[in-house]
Amino acid sequence: MFKKRIDGVGSISLEKARLRAEAWRDAAANGIDPVKIQQTEAAQTFAKLSEDYLERYADKKRTKIQDERKLKRNLLKKLGKKKVSQITHRDIEDIHRAMKSSPYEANRNIALLSKMFSLAIKWGWIEKNPATGIERYAEEPRERYLDHDEMVRLAASFDAYINEVAKKWPQKNSHHFADAVSAVNAIRLIALTGARKGEALSATWDQFKIEAGIWTKPSSHTKTKKTHRVTLSPPAIELVSGMQESDQDGAQFLFPSRRSPTGHLKDLKRAWGRIMDLAEIENFRVHDLRHTFASILASGGASLIVIGRLLGHTQPSTTARYAHLFDDPLRDAAGKVGAAYEAAKKGKGAEVVRLHKSHHHD
């Protein structure tokens, strides 16, 4: 008669234990060693689930690098050694609660876990998803900008990334090295112009008048489906001019790629993920460079109209999301009024902005 001890009975229901015993009995009757079944179950840890998820599923996702980062930084430390069948709803709830101060990141981690456990169900590892029913935190609209220190680290990470790729692929004419250089230059152009990622990656040389410092994006390349004429800053002109001088092949695109069917880079996810790691910057997307561009303009006193034109907005309401960034320049301007009154109270002169005569009153 077949005898096999069911380990960890206290962690499962009697009904589940009975079904497992029956499965082992059936396996033995069919010449399958139940010991191997238990060994397989013991190997089904969260670490193994993570490995299988990244290998079998995440390759299809554009967020693979971000998923891998979440697993390494948070989830594997807390769940890695646990068998997937022993992870409870409370375990997942504790992880979510521990990240309460970062609601966006907390919610993304739970979404990742939920998907992974759904796959574990399909693979026959578990019967229920322990991440189901976790109430997500409310999320404010994303307004993530780089601060000064992050900008410094980002700039340093560009060269670090290219050097890293050069060491891995020593041939300077390799596709990998060329794509790395193109990716870094694309990120730089996005940062310096506030362009959308797709607009930058599909940019062609005939769109640029470098001497005049103008980039004209055709309507077919913009989100608004309208031609967008951009005035380039001196650093942006220097970047594009340098790229043109080093272009030996006479390529059509600013960011060509021999490995892409379109002839230009299609995405930046691999380069971006590694650059973020090197710069030690978290929770920041390529698109947030566009927000950072707007925030720098606003803090420098540029008007919403100017910001909207540089970003290619067609509706003032779209640019209005940056209105709160004018607090500092407005405070400085209002401070001049306060200084004038303080000076007048002390009988001293002060710089006073005289108002033009007007025939109406506010």
C-alpha cells in the first residue's frame, strides 16, 4: 500500500490535503513517483516564479526592465524563498501597506504580483490568486520632475552607459554600440526639447534647419496631427549638429537602427532602464523628461503660452497643468511689491514698476 507523508498539513485545508493525497495515489498507480511531485512543489518558490515570469512572459512586455527592477528591489527580498502555495493574501497586503508613502509604486507592485500569480494558476502551481482584492491607493496625476541632483546623475549616466556597452561589445561598428549611442542622443534631444518620444525617434534630417535652429515636425509625426515648429536652444543645436557631423552613412533618420524594420529606433526601454539604474533614479519615465522641460521653463518665468508652443499643445487647458509651477516666479514678482512698500515705510527709494495708464479698472 502506498504511504506518503503530506508535509505542511497545517498550512492547507483538510479537503485540499485529501485531494493532494488522492492525486499522489493516482500518480503512484500510473507509475509516477509522488516524491518527485513533492520535490517539484518544493521548487515552486516565488524566486522560481519570478524567473519563469521574466523568461516566459515578460519578454512580450515593454515593461520587462521595470518589472525586473521591482522584483529585485522589493518583492524578492520579502517573498523570494517562500513557496508560492504558502504566500497568503495577508503577505501581499503587508507589502502594499509598507509602500503606502509611494502609492503609485505600491499599486504597480501589486499589479505585477497579481499577474504573476495568475500565471502560477495557469501553470498549476496554485488555485487562488493571493493578490486579488487588494484595494489600491488613490493616485494623484503623475507630475514627476527631475531635481538638480537627479539631473546631474542623469547626465553622468549617459557616458557610463555608453562605456558599459562598449566594454560588452568592443567593436565600435557593432549594432549594439550604435543603438546605445542613438538611444542616449535621443534621450538628450527629448530632454532639451520636450519632444514626445515617438516624435524624436522618427525624426529625419530634412525636418531640421540647424543654422536657423529650427525643427519642424510634420503633422504625420505629432500627436495633435498638426505641424509643429520648434525653436531649438543652443545646447540642442550643438547636439544635433554634432550628430550630423558624425553621420558617416548619410542616414535618413537621426536615430537609425539596422535592427529595426522601420530603419530607426522604435523604443528606448532597455537603454532607459539601465540608465535609470546607473543614475539611481526611481519612478521616472522617458515621458517625464517632457514634464521636466516644462517645469524648468515655468520656474524660469516663461509664460504658459510659450510653454504650450514649445511643447506643441493646441489647447491652453493642456498646458494649464503646469500653472502651479509658477508659484516661485510669482512669489519673486510679488516680493518686489512688498519690498517697495517696506522701502516707502522707511523713506527709502525702491524699484517700482509703474503701471501703464488704462481706461478700465479691474
